[in-house]
Amino acid sequence: MEQNTSHSDNGFFDKFGGKYVAEVLRRPLDELEIAFTDAMKDNDFLEELDLIRRDYIGRETPLYFAPTATKLLGGAQIYIKLEGLANTGAHKINNAIGQCLLAKRMGKKRIIAETGAGQHGLATAAACAKLGLDCTIYMGEVDVRRQQPNVAAMELYGARVHPVTSGSRTLKDAVNEAMRDWAANPDTTHYVLGSALGPAPFPDIVREFQSVIGREVKRQAAERGIKIGAMVACVGGGSNSIGFFEPFINEKKPRLIGAEAGGIGPNVGENASRMTGNAARDGIMQGYKSRFLLDEDGQALPTRSISAGLDYCGIGPQLAALGKKGRVEFTSVLDRDALDAVKFFARNEGILFALESAHAGAAAIKIAREIPSDQAIIINMSGRGDKDVFITSPVFRPNEWLDFLHAEIERLEGGTDIHEAKIMGGKK
Ligand SMILES: *Cc1c(COP(=O)(O)O)cnc(C)c1O
């Protein structure tokens, strides 16, 4: 893997990472590692991946100069990597397609994945539809309820969404259930993990498939003579940020900045700040060692963020190591600052950030004056904000939104649409 300069040392990034799993998962993880290493040296595989990236995902994505933001912020030149223009609306498709293609090469016809907010489930369902693979998505029952639009989309792509009823019935439990399924069916099934975390070799695999973002940025900046002062990305599990940073990790510059969810404040339960928060500790969970929000007994603490994609108690091990070393700086962005950033870029640049990505936007707004005007800040817009209309509307236009919902319920309960749905063979 000559293009990748930041590969783990036998699954470890300094003291983080590893493969802390039950015996039954060792063989599938080892086989996956061998298959992945092989595939990355196979020109046929890499060429097929490149073609799918171009024609299906829509790569390369633009590096957009934001003239109004640059003028208003009064410091660095502001550039935005428009990853949200990728098919399905976010960076997650880069990893989903890569892993599904790898599974196909391994002769596996069945794909499983976990999802929390639904974005990774959606990308995986789309990748399976495109590549002709059977797809089951594990999703906590609580998340199934609150993320209905994404559940509907996954089903449209032909995936089965399996509600998980154990534990807190959210993402953590969906991961456990997917691991269990994989351990029981390793010969037929590949588990597409959704971020740059989990047991080795997943952090290396996910970073590799996402590093297409950073490699494009490096080439685009070089072609246009852009001098990069800082790169900013939001950090949930860490896949868009590590892929965006990858080609720069072993260089001294530019500054690499990760924006975590600051939620509504600094107290336990109010945020998801694994690097900058009060309750952040080293720990081992779900197969890997990293920084987590844990209580004294090592149990996961509740987290909070307006952006579902950043609302997770763990961070990828490579980012934890890079944070400790100081190569990646971390900052925490409050919900309200992320909402302001959504408005700022929508009004001034005509670009609608996903709430997750708006954390990176807000961090860039904060530091724009620290960077000289002959240098650029590049923001990774990991996703577009169309998906967030159910969250932003109640904040930006609460009364109108409530009226709309009441009217919709009335229309659906009393109106002719239900009869039409029945004629069409719909359930309800
Ligand atoms: C899922 C998601 C994230 C967070 O996940 P990472 O693995 O940290 O990238 C960020 N942005 C968007 C748009 C997402 O869907």
C-alpha cells in the first residue's frame, strides 16, 4: 500500500487500536486483513474501484473557493471540499463501496452493517444495490423510530432493516448484534463497519477507502497553487477526518483540526467530546483501545449532539493517537454554533452543510483570522444538509413546522392518499 503513509503497526497506533475480540472473531478479522492487503495490490480491483468512484459516486468532488465567506471572515482564504456532492449525500459511500467491492472479491454475497443515525446504513444499502449483494442493516429500535426517513430509504434500496431490542436499543447495541451475526456466519458474510474504528484491521481499511478525499485535496490544491494553512473536519468515529487528513499526517504542515460535538455544554451527558471533554478516558470497548466517554466503572456514558452522526462515545484509535501526539488539534463545537454555521454557509455561499459538517464549518469560522490571508483553510463538508430538514426546521421555524406536521397527520388519517396507497399495494 505505497500510497498510504500512516498504516498501523500491526493494528496499533501507538498504544491505541488493537483487536480485543472474542476468539470466534479472530479468524474472520485475519482473513479480512489478508484479503484487503491483497486487493490493494491488485490493479484490476483498484481500476474497478476507480471507475465506480468516477461514474457512480461522482468523484472527484469539487474543491470550492468560498469568496463571500473569505471576505466576511477576514483572514484565511476559505475553501470547501464538497464531499456532500457524492452520491447518497455524504462521504460514507466511499467506505461502503470499497468494502462491498472487497467482499465481492472475497466471494461473499451477504453484507451486514450497523447504523445509528442511518447514514452508514443508507450508504451500505445503496452500495449493495449497485453491486448486487444481499443486505441486512442492524439498527437499534430507538433509532429505527427516530430515523424513519433513512429506514425508508434503506428499504427502497432493498435492504432489510433489523431492529435491535437489546441494551439501550441504540448504536452500541447494533454493533454488538452485527458482530454476533458475523461470528456466526463468517464464510458467507462480510461486516461493513462504518467508521475508522473497531478492531483491526477496520481502522486501516476505512481510512484507506476514505483517503481518496485527502488525495484529491492534495492534488487539487497543488494544481491551483493553493497554500494550505489548516484543514478542518468534524469527528464522529473519525472516518471523514482521517481520510481527509491522511496524505498530510506525516508532514509538519498544515494544521489538522478535528471538530467534536460540544452539544449543549461541558457537563457529562451534554456532549460527545472524547478528546476535549471532562469525562474522556482511555478505555477498551467494542474491540479496540481508544479515548471514550466512560464512567469510573468503564461503562459508556450518555452523549448528546444535535448531529446524530457525531453522537458517539468513542473515537477512532488513529485519531486518538494523533491527538495525543499533537499532530491533530481537537476543538469542541456547540450545537448552536453548528446551527449558525449552517445558516452562514447557506446564505453566503449557497451551500447547505450537514449538521455534522457544520461543526467543521464553525471551527473554521473561529480560526479564520489566525491564518494569514495568503493561506487557505480547507473545510471538509462531509455531507449535505438535505437530510437534516426534520431537525433544523423545528429550530429555525418551530411554529410553521408544527402546523405542517399537524396538517400532514390530518391528511394521512383522513384523506384520499391512504386509499391510493392501498390501491398501489402499500401497507398504510
Ligand atoms: C456519519 C457522518 C459523520 C461522522 O462520521 P465520521 O466517521 O466521523 O466521518 C460526519 N458527517 C456526516 C455527513 C456523516 O454522515
